[in-house]
Amino acid sequence: MERLWTWGRPATVREVVDDINTVRPVAYTTVMTVTNILHTKGWLLRAKQGRAWLYTPVRSREAYAAALMEDGLGASKDRPAALVHFVENMTDDEVTALREALRSVDRKSVDRDDGRRKAEGRPAEGRQAPDRQTEGRQAPDRQTEGRQAPDRQTENRQAPDRQTENRQTENRETGT
């Protein structure tokens, strides 16, 4: 995928193999197997050129990365908390880019809604993006929420004298 994205054009398995072999050895059959799997999964398109197949990525590198992020969020039972953790690890530049992306998506949403209204003969509404802070949708403050990591050494453990007492009781009941 990396080579196809970098080249920005359809390529044969032979071209990919030859390029990889400049860095490390790889068998033609290995690359052929991987491209077939990617084609079957819908990540690559292929078109016949003579006796060879030309492979083209279905999605851009960025769309692929977004799909991976979506998969990661889907693995969480608490998507908002997962997003908070994700954003906490972002650089200032990445946070700025995220804010711009959110504004852009909101503008597109407004444009789509205005287009529908116009098609229906209704006037377009001038909406503004909601201010998330005034709506109370701020990222939770972990310290004030009282969510501290559990103390693994003391959590769900009994004091040693209780453990000894329980073992003695079990021994008496089982006759050991």
C-alpha cells in the first residue's frame, strides 16, 4: 500500500516486488498473496493489462488512517473517553488541525442543510457552530471527577489475618 500511495499510479506486483527488493529481499509470491488479500478485502482495485494485473488503492493514505482511528474508537465502550485520551496525546499543531477539521465539517453540514432547504423552497438558515464550552461538553477533569486509578495492591484483597482465618475455617469444614 505504501508504495502505491507514494507512486500515485496503478502498479503491477512485479513493480512492487522490484522496488521492495532494493531495500530487502521479498518473494514475488508473497507480494502477490498480499495484493490478492487486499483486493479481496476491498482495499485495492485491479484492472487487467496484458497478462498482468494493475493494482490501485481504493482509498487515500489519509482515508485509511481515518478508518483505523474509527476502528480504534469502535473498540471502546466509552467513545467520548477514548476521544479525550486521544486528544490528550496530540501536539498543539495536531489540536489546531483537529479544530479546523471540526469547523470545516460543520460548515459542510450547514451548506448541505442549506442546499436541502433551497431545494425544498425554504429559506436557508444562518447557523453557527455550537460553542462546546458553553454547552457543557468540556473534556472531563479527571481530578475533580474522583476517578483515580485503583490501588492494585489493596483492591479486593483481605487483610492477612482474615485470609488465615478463612483458610482455617475451610480446613475445618473439609477435614484437612
